[in-house]
Amino acid sequence: MKLCKSVRLLLLIAWSTMVVCATVTPRAAASGRELALRARALLNQRCFQCHGLNGVAVKNVFILDRTRLISSRIITPGDENSLLLKMIERDAMPPAEEKLSAEEKSTIRRWILAGAQDWNDSPPVSRAFISEPSVLSAIREDLARTSDRSRPFLRYFSLAHLYNAGASEEELDTYRAALSKLINSLSWRREITPPASVDASKTVFRIDLRDYQWTAQTWNRILSAYPYGIRTADTEIIRLLSGALLPYVRADWFAANASTPPLYHDLLGLPRAVQELERMLGVDAARSLAEEKNVARAGLRASGVSENNRVLERHPTAYGAYWKSFDFRSSLDDQNIFRDPVRLNPAGGEIIFNLPNGLQAYFLIDSRGNRIDQAPIEIVSDRNNADDPVIVNGRSCMSCHFEGVKSFRDEVRAVVRGMRVGVFDRDRALALYPDQDALDQLIERDRERFLRALDATSARAKTAQTEPVNALSRRFRAELSIEQAASEAGLEAVEFQTRLRRSPRLVASGFGQLLVQNGGLKRDVWERSFGELARELELGDFAPGNLLVSRGALIGSSIATQRGAGDLHLQPSRSITASMSPAEIMRAAKTIFITSMTVFLKPDQLENELRKRAEFAAMELMIVKDARVADLRIDLDRPLFTYTFTFSVSNPETSLVLTNGKVTAFDGNFAAPKIAREILKRLQEARSPR
């Protein structure tokens, strides 16, 4: 069949177009991909630190999450009015001193106008989810490999939830370093001992309390502030092996809380006044000043921290150096260090001193030398943290002094040398304020000592923002994504959302934010409601650390009594005695153990019904799996050939029966809620004001 000339011409054009497309499209695609990668590299380098690093996203802008950038309309592919483009072209972001060059702006513009092509070649490499039983198994197996005599001293930290939430390996390395640095920064031992990983993914870490001069009481002080305790049958095995009330602590929570008061002060055992601290360190400041020996001062008109004059004073200690700052409310009259650099009248100060292992510890004081948790912002502020400039002892100092004592230049000595007369002893001032070369040598010596110790923890940082303890703390304080929330619950995201949808109570109380695309939840909401979440999602027995540690029933005298090698047992409550009436015992009770003599009503059926009820949580009751630590023992039974279920509530310590009763039900599924209601009703009656 012959084709007309016009048809042949059309086919020839179509064929030519296909050839051109076949040869040009791959090249164009490659070009678009290269542009996307350049844009990503630029955003990573210039924006990621504030908008995504360690889970922190200022203004909720996750700069390397293209999907989220588009869904939140930060960018609109092909639109030159995209918010991101406007911000960078107007130099609104990054900050003015770090604004993008014309070429960098052009890269972002071309990428957006070309359609904001995805920079991912393929989906991220999937990881095997580390389940909660896997974490507990790793701990249990590690304890089993350890001698009986050492087990009571072993404790564990976990990063598994951050691994599950998608933290990159680079981030995880930072978090591992943070844990190592912080633990050793809370130690009075001379040796640096990094935590040891006990799983293949390096997410579960073991410490030996003795390596840091910690005791079981030290660990219980940590647990007393820990809000995420969950107890299950598996955790009870770990408790019996090591004596630990909870199997592990999340490393990000630890970084955020043990690096600031009150935990920071308590774990280091810091005294309440500078005079006591100096006695601890063997510093006799008055003698050194009087003898004009073993002391060096420097004065600055302005520093990166103080708003006014500042004097720095160094003394040697057996462990290295002791640096104290004198900070002032103004630069006038007796606050003017250039008027009298010998007699100082400070409003407060900051102290940096070496621990025996070479790392640094920190101490803030007021004008009377008393220890304070945070410094007055009108006197000093944290210039590295514009969002929260208040200097809090511990972590703020770690951020600023990420490489040790910072270099500075004295401005007092030159002024004193040029003075003919003054209200102070000129020669004494020159003796206390050495020349710059001598100061530089002292600073360098102290920096090298600190950096050697820091290298042993693998926690070197290039900037204050990337200092590991602060990085991990910021990750913890940031808004929880859906993946993060699921991981902290020990569940994969799909399973987490499925269980969440089954709980109208949780959804109504705010957790519904985690059921929408790109949803999130503030840390304070999550923490405050974690117990309710644990009960509703059936994660196990919620066991807040303050309840565990505050009650002698769970820890005896802060540590379980040792019967034999590795055989630890817990003592009953000291708050419940044989002289108490049944009502008094029911008022004081906190823990419940349930046992059953009938197969028609199992203990876990009643446990689940109790946990579901608001009054159970309101009375701060907790189910335990060990009758020896229970305040109340509930015995269940069903006489043969009846539909009657009986219950008896007694106190194991006194063997006193407190109350009993019976309900009629077809089976255990119907009996459990009835018994739960009746027992809680009687407990409420006992606790009601008379």
C-alpha cells in the first residue's frame, strides 16, 4: 500500500522527533539531576544546621526534606514566587553575615524553576527495625555473659529509637560521642571510659558504674527524673540479673537532662558554694593572691559572653586548672576593672575546672559565691544560641567551650603600665596580670589537656552548634515526627498509627496530630501524656522513675540487698507497717500484684481492665510482676460449677486481708471489668477525705 507524500512527511517528522527525544532526554535528565544535587549540597552546607540538623528545624522548615518543603509550600516547583526563593534572594536567610552569593542564589532559582527535581537517586536504604524485645534481649544476653559479681554494677543506655526514626549514621556517630563525652564529664575517675556497644547496630551501650565512681544510688538519682519507664516480663528478668529498676535509659533524654541542673550538679556532687568547691579542688585563692604566686589574671573590656567588664583568674589544681570569671553589672565606679584591677566587686561569675580525667566541669555563682543554676541574662548571655541565650550551667558551657578554654587578650596590664598614679597598688596589679605570652602558654596548656581527654571520648567538634552533647539535646527537645514518636513507643510507624486510631481518648487529647501527613507533637505534650499513651497502646506497665525510686518498696535502701552472687532481691515498703489499719494501707498503696487460681480469669485480663480506667492513673497505681514488691495482692478465683468470680485484696507484708468480694459473670471477659470497678471504688473510698 502506498502512502501519500503528506503522510510520509508527517511520519518522518514524528520519527525524527522521537530520535531527538531519545538522544536529548537522558542528557536533560542528567543535567536536572546534577542541578538538584548541587541545590541539595548548597542547602545542606548553608541551611541544614538550623533547619534539620539533629532533628531541629527552625520555623518547622526541614530543608533537606523535599517532599515536606513542597507540601508545606516552602517551595512550589516552577514558581519564582516560592517562599524559599524570596527569602534567599532578599537576604532574609541565611543571616546577613552568611548570605548566599549570586551564584548560589542562581543555583536555587534554576532548581526551583526547573521543577525542583528530586535529588534522591533511589529510596533511602531501609533498615531492619530494632524492636523493644530486641533491645532487651541484647541487654539480657550481655548480662548473661558477665560474671555474677559484676552484674550489679552494669547499666545501659539506648539510641535504638533514633536509629529506628531514621537518624543518619553520621548523626548516630555524633550521638554516640555525646553519650561518651557526657558520662565521662560526670566522672571523678582519672581514666576515660567510653560506653561499650552490645549490639551489632551500636545502639545499645553498657557502662560499669565503677568506671565513673558512680554507685547504685547515683543511677537511681538518674532514674528518679526519668519519665519513660516501661516494665514488662522481660524487664523483670533484667532487674533480677542486675538490680536495675529499669533496663535502660534513652541516651537523648540523658543528654538533655544530665547536662543541666539539677541532675548535673547531683551527679557530679557539686557543693553549694564556691568556697567548698575550692576546698574540694585544693585551691587556696586567698593565699595565692596574697603571695602573688600560682595565680594569673586577665581583664577584658568586653567578651563574647559578658555584657560589661570581665576578669578571668586562673589557679592550678591537682587535676589541671581552675578558671574563675568575675562578671559585673556595669563598667562604672567599683565595677570598673580599669579603675582598680586588684579589688574586685563582681555580680557573679563562671568557673571552669578540670576533672581528674582532663575533661571540664562548670560552676555558676552569684555575687556571694553561692551556686546558681543559670546566670542572669542582663550580665552574661549565650551568644551561640539566639533562640535561648540564657546560660544554664553545664550544657551552655560545654557548647561555648567545645575546644576548652577560649583564647583571649588581656587589656588591663597595658593600661596599668601606662599609669603613673592610681587608687591601687600598681606593682601588685602587674604581678597578678602577667604578660600575654605567659597567658597564652597557660591557655594552650589547658586546651591541650582538655582536647587529649576529649579525643578519648571521640567527641571533638568544629563549632559550638555541632558540639555533640548539645546536638543530641537539641534532637531530644525538637518536635517529634510521626517516625520519632512511633520509635519512642517501640513500634513501627504503621503499627503505631493503627493502635493510636483505636484510642479515641488519645486522639482527642492531642495525639491526633500524629495521624496526619507530616504530623508532629511537642516534646512537653508527649512527655506529660506518656503514661496514658503506654496504657492505651498496651506497651507495658508505665513506671515513672520518680515513683520507682521514691518508694522504699522498690529499692530497699536505694539498692537491693545481695543474698548471693548476682541474686538481688527487693525489700517491701517501709511506709506500710503491721500497725496500720486496712484503710490506711489502701491509702498508702501504690503497687499491685495479681494472681489467679482459675483458668477462667487470667491476671492479665484484670491488669488490662485496671489500666484502662482513669482512676487507676489518678491514684498513681502500678502493676508489678513480683509479689515481693507489691503493696496489694489480688487473688482471683471461681468456685466450680458457678458463674461467681471472687477476689481478695491483701497486703503481702502483713498478710492482712483488706477487702474482698464477688461478682457474677458469664466468663473472665465480663468478670474482669466488674472486679476492676469494684476494687478501684473501694480504694477511692479509702482515700477519700473523711
